Amino acid sequence: GDAQLLSNAENATNQFQMAQDTYITALLSFSSKELDHIKPLQCLLTCQQRMYNDVSKILNAKLPGLQDNIEKSVNTPVFGSDLDKHLETTGKQIASVLHRCCN
């Protein structure tokens, strides 16, 4: 009885210590390769930063012109409006809708 319980407890303790050793070994092995793991992440973040900087430059260049276009544009409905009036307002010979659909 008691000898069997002591033997089982000792085996369980040994198995636990071996599992701890295995875990610590794996953790140390992983952390020793930290630079190998972080370099691709750093490269990805650098590329993303470049991309977002490029996008920001493009937006900064385009937004003032867009704002001017919005302020200068005449707000007229396209659908449900008279075709002649639409063409007169836009200064075009072909309705915007037809032009976009057919191009």
C-alpha cells in the first residue's frame, strides 16, 4: 500500500521534472533564435511603413485637388434628370452614365 503510493508519487515527480526540463530546453532553444524570428517581422514592418508613407504622399498630393473639384462642381442628379439638362450641365455630348457603362 504505502510503498506503492510512494513509488507512484516518485514516478509522477520524476515525470513532472522531465517535462519541466523538456519545456525549459525548448524555451531556451526558441529564445536563442530570437533574432532569426524577428528579422522577417522587422522586414515586413519596414515594407509596410514604406508603403503607408508612399500612400500618404499620394493622398497629400491628391486631396487638395479633390477638395477644389468638390467645391467647384455643380451638384446635379444623374438619374431621373432630363438628359438634355444633364448634357448641358456637364458640357458633354454623351451622358456620364452611358459613357461609364460603355467604356
